Amino acid sequence: MNKKELPLIIATITYLILLVMCLLMLFICIPLEVTGIEYLIIIFMAVLIIGYLVVALIRMNTYVYKCPHCESFNRMNFIEVLFSKRGNNERKLKCKTCKLTQYMERYLK
């Protein structure tokens, strides 16, 4: 683990803990027929969406990707963070320099 990856790791762990807590609240309150369950569902959906977007923004600012063809380093834009195909340490991105779409390996900024 590198110091540059620490905010990403903290954000991911916090996101997962919040999701688990929201799910536990839902699974406890639904069988008990507690009023206001719709608010718990809204809170769960907000944590799910906003947490994912925050983790994606941090990931976008933590890594750069190296094109295997021209060996230039590329930063992802927000749409690529959300929708690009991903492997273990790589993503399928379009190179800003040579305009080829291929899997690029991830490196820390």
C-alpha cells in the first residue's frame, strides 16, 4: 500500500461499512413492520449512489493509465471511470495521444 492510495482505501472501507449498516437496518426493520421504511430505502439508495460516485472520483484522481502502443500516460475522465471495462490492474480506455482503444495498465500518479 502506498500513501497515495490511502484516501481511496479509507473511502472504500467507509463506503462498504455504510452500505452494510443500511442493509442491516433494512433487514431488521422490514420484518418488524416499522413505519418509515421508505425513508430507510431512500437513505440506502443515496448511500449506494453517492458513495460509489465519491469512490470513483477518488480513483480518478489516484491513478493514471499507460498506453501499451505509444507509452503515454492518460488520465480517465468521469464517464470512463463509471463505464469502462476493467481488469485486475487495467481498464479498456481510448488513448488521448494515438486514439486507439485498448487495455491500459494502471499506475499511481
